Amino acid sequence: MSGPMALEPGGAEQHTLALRPPAALRPPRALLPDDDPTLVVRLPRPVPDQEEVDRLAADLADRIGPAVHPYEVAALLEAEGLSADAVRQRYGHPNLFSLASALYERVPRTFPELAAAPDPWRPDTARCLLRGVLFALPGLAYLLAAPLGQAARYAPALIAAGVVSWAWGQALGHRAHLRLAAGRHEAGRTLLTGAALGASLATATGAAVAGGGPVTLAAAAQSLYLAAASALLVLARERLLLAALSPLIAGAAPLPWWEPGPVLRLGLPLLALAATLAAAGWVLRGVLGTPPAPGTRRPPLPVSLPYGLFGLAAASLVLLEGRQHPYAVIVLTVSMGPAEWLLYRYRGWSVAALRATATPAAFLLRSAGLLGLCLFAYLLPLTPAALLTGADPAALLLLAATLWTALLLQAFGVAWPSALICLTAAGCAALVTLLRLPPGPAVLPLCCGAAVLCLSVCVLGLLGRPSVHA
């Protein structure tokens, strides 16, 4: 559709090839002879038929109301097949644009709400809860195997290997998801290579701390399990991992009433480890069997570095909390499932906030409310859990808030601010704890509280903009 051409005095119509009105083609009146007998017949201008125009406006009111310019109404009339003759003869208007202007003036502006779009970030509740359980189930292996050896002797090596595995797993998970966007074959290659390197590095760390001996075997078993479980979780095979861990569940469930003996205490964790490794190998074999995507490029390694640093900081903070309240770590581990669910809900609610607000300031205010709502929903169930485990509620809640807000930033690709803030908090808390400086045990909630404030400012400053969620 084209609009009417603007023909203004002194404009483009004065050029030789420009369209001109008939008045411009007539010679001036002074050039005509006074006795020219030419008879000029003037046709009457068409008179608009108001009733017909009103009837047409009523018929098309639902489609004319949302228009923001008469040209949109003209386009609608053209789409309805209204001819120029019908405009003149039936409605009494000289052209389509005159009729469109009349209709636009008659119908009041209405802007109906758009139909609610499906939430692209709707979480899988069962899957998120299952992942939280899977994060905590490996702890049953320590419960079964603890009476077989000296726990105090094994703990430093296992903790050191676990911290390395945590940091490596965060970086590997991020890199595998980047490769998963290119294809499952590429993600499988990344997981196969990265898991093997991570298990080797964590085992070497545990061996260095333990000085060799049978403790190294325990560190190796732990590192192999964490590497295989990470691969299964990245490839969304949670149910398969749950089946692999079923020997631990079967062995730990009757412990309050039955002593399984040393054979089962050692054999069931090893069986679960073997099942997890076999499941990971079977899944990776199927993934590597898919055809590779052509023309893919590997992302640079430094892209995943802040995720690994955040894993190191998170492991250190959790370790500091676990030194005083070990059961609080179990509560925090299980809560990672609901935390993941809330990350999805925050993204979905932010998209809905775009439809409900009209200014950047209103969206920022809505984002602040969403952040507070998600933190409240996440921390509320942890309060009675902290009291039941005998942990300091302030320390546990502030640590959980630190981890969740950092994960929120990472979910939007804002990795470096969360990594640096958490590293600073973990470094300060560890330094004060090792040197036994004041304020003593209160240093962890103080550091986590400062980290939560800094992370919240980053969330509102970076995620409080509509463009991030569009």
C-alpha cells in the first residue's frame, strides 16, 4: 500500500518529471482572451454518506480501534477489497484515504491485551527436585564406609580432592553446555576428555595431601564418581544416575536396625561407583555415535574460567560451614534442587514483568521485588532445617543467599562479578579462620552478608534492565 504523495509549493513537484495538479497545467487567467467563449463545467463535490460510514465503522471497529494512524485503516480497507468506485459512490468520499481518516476519527482507540504466551522458562519441577536429591545421595557412601577406617585420617585428602572436583566440574559443565549448543557429539567429546582430566587432577591432589597409601584409592573413587555423575547430569540422565545409586539407598536404609557388615559396607559403594561409571560410559558412547556438526569451532578456554573460580569459592565457603556444622552441608546440598527451580522461575517471571511494565524504572522495581520473592522462597524452608541441625541460622541462610544470587548471575552469563565477589568472601573468611583472627566464627556470616549485598547490587544493576530479558 502507498500513501498519498505530498505535493507542496516549491517542493519536488516543480521539477519537469514531477506529478502536478491540473491547476498547474492551465495557463494563467491573464493569458486567456477576454472574449474566450469556453464554457467551464464544475462537477459537484461528493457528499459523504454519514450513515454508510457509521455502519462501516461499526463493522470494523474491533480492527480499527488498535490502529495508530489512518494509513493502517487504509491498509485494512484495501485488504477488505474496497474499490475506489465504492468509496466514491457508496460512501461519498473522494478517495480511500479520506474514508480511512473519517473512520479513524469515528472509532475510539483501543489497545487490547495480547494473548498470554507460554512461559519459555517453565521449570520441570520433578527434575529439579530429583537433582537436589542426587546431589546429596553420594553422602550415603561415606555413611556406609566410615566405620571401616579412620575418618579423621581420610578426611583431609577427600576434602581436598572434593574441592578440586567441584571447581573443575563447574568449569567443565559450562564448557559442555556451550558445546551442547553445537551438537551432542561435540558435548560428548568435551565431557569425555574433561571428566578424565578432572578425575586425574583431583586424585593427584588427594594423593599429595594424604602422602600416598590407601587414602589415595578413596580419593580416586570419589573423583571418578564425581566426574561420571557430572557427565550424566549435563546430558540430562538424572534417572539413570538415580538407578546407579540404588545400592547406596538399599544399604543405608536399614542401618538404624541392621548392621550390614564390612563386606556390604565396602561392596555397596563400590557397586554404585561401578554402576555410575558404566552408565556414564554407555551414555557417552551413544552421544559420540551421533554425527558431528560440520564447521563448529571450540570456544576459548578462558570463557569457562570464572565458572571454575566460582566453584572453588563455593566449595571453600561450604567447607568453612561444614567444619562447624556438617549436617548443615547436607541441608544446603539438597536445597540446590529448589534453588535451580527458582532460577527458572525468576527468568519466567522477568519475562512476564516485561509485559506488565511500561517504563524502565517500573521494570527495575518489579525486578527488585522478584529478587526478594525468590530469596524469601528459597531461604524460608532453610530456617527450620538450620535449627534442626543445630547450625547457626544466620550463617547458613547468608551462605545459601550468596550461592543463589551468584548462580542467578551466572545463569545470565554474568560470570566474572559473581566469581570475584565469592572468591573475595571465601578468601577473607578462610584467612581469618586459619589465622584465628577476630571476629572468629562470626566471620563467615559477615563475609557472606557483604557478598549478598554486592551480588544483589549486581543483579539489580545488570538484570534490572529490560533488554537483558527481551
